Amino acid sequence: MSEVTPETKLWQSVLNVAVDDALQCRTNFVMAKYGIRAYKYKKGKIKEVRHKTGYLRYLSEIDEARIWFKYPNQHFNFVCTSADCDAQSVYDRMKKNINKMERQEKY
């Protein structure tokens, strides 16, 4: 078994961050910010909130990561290959896990 190069470790970290973002539960992040207004996401609805807190989190980051996994492109393939992972296996596994997470969020 060969030693993993620093570049491969870097791309594995990039892939790992994307996985972490995609599998975050949207309902755990009460606040979302769109433009200059803040909104609360709860039970599938977004409501405006007047006061912002330190726990402000962009829900769009979760959505972007999920789209990146569910609709792979050349960048997805490059990251998977650079991380020494099979892109099709990553796609299959993440699509299943993201769909499971989205089903949980509807309740």
C-alpha cells in the first residue's frame, strides 16, 4: 500500500468539507441570511426575524453542497479523482444520504 500524498490529503479534506455541509440538517440552523434580512427556517417555512445572533448560518451553503453531489460535473469528478475516490461511488452514496436527510427535514 502506497503512502498518501499531501495533495491527495488536501483533496480528501475538500471532499470531506463538502460531505459535512451536504449532510447538515437544515432545521438545526435556525437562522438563514438572504441579503440584508435574516430569516428563520422551521418546519419547511421561512419567516423573517428581526434580531440576528452569532449562530447565523447560510442555508444556501447546505443547498449548494447538496446540488454539487446530486448533479455531478467535471469539478466533482476532478475532486473525487484527486482525492483518490471513485466518483460514481461517492455520487451513489451521497445521493442516498442526502435524500434521507431531506426526508427527515420534512417532519
